[in-house]
Amino acid sequence: MRCRFSPVLKIIAVAVALTGCTTTSKVARDIYHALPFVKESKAKTVELSAIDADATVRTKNITYRLKVTPDVVKLSETRQLTVKLRLDNTSSRFIQLAFPTSQRIEILIRTLDGKVLTQWSEDRSFTPDIGYVGINPGEYVEYETTISTRDLEAGKSYSVYGFFPNFEELKGEKIITPEA
């Protein structure tokens, strides 16, 4: 049996292949159900919970976590912060995220008034290839990287802001105040 996809449904072609060749509208509905933040005319608004101290955000089907180490930043000892972004699939369905480039994450260090001091992707290059990340039920995907502390000053508070570029709902921040 052959399956034909419209350009709009190409993003879920892998899901169709994994589930067998059922109707594309049923598979699309299943994907929209698993990913409430994907735009669809019938989609319901998903409210995010408050961001806690570890920057954890929960949606209906995904838990987002941002972890920054070390917990106490001493500028005399710490040249880089380690940042982990993690997505947990808390649903009973496979979740697929589509990205327009090879970039999956972005990390910013900002002042509390919003000025960007350090941008993780600034000295990196990304290909314009569309990519996908799939997460099975009960599993997670985690990205770990480092970001420089060279522009930080002791005693001032900063926001470490991490997000997935193509998904506005998957973001979080942690406030840090470096010591001398």
C-alpha cells in the first residue's frame, strides 16, 4: 500500500512509517494530541506550571528541565557553567520534534533587565538541514554543554535562559548571583 503526504504533513512522515500506513489525518491527530504546542486550528491552549528553582516546566506530555552547575558560582574558580537541558516524555505516545536547522538548543546569559551578555550559539555554525528528535514514552533526551562566565561580575544577578529554538513552550531560566 502506498501513502501520499501533503507538504503540511511531511513533518509527521516518520510517525506514519512507524505506525503503519493508516490515514494521515488519524496520525496527524495523534501527533497533535501528543504535542499540544503544535499549531492546529482545533488545538487547546496548554498552561505551563510555574518555573521552580531547578527550572522545571511541565506540559501535558513533556517535562522540561534546566540544570546549571555549579550551584554556587565563584568567578575566581569558575570559567564556565555546565548547562543541561532535558525533555522527558511523560505521555504514552511517541513524541517527535522537528527543527529547521541542525541547532537543537540555545543558551543565553542575560542581565535581569534582558540584555544578552553571552549567547551559546554565537561561535557555532549550524547546517540548514531539517532534523527530527524522537522521544519514546517514558524516555528522555538530554543536551549538556558549557557556557563562558567571562562577562559576569561578582554580586550581580543574571539569568541563565535555555530553550529549544523551534518550541516556545520548552524554555526555562535560572537566576544566578556569582561571587568573587
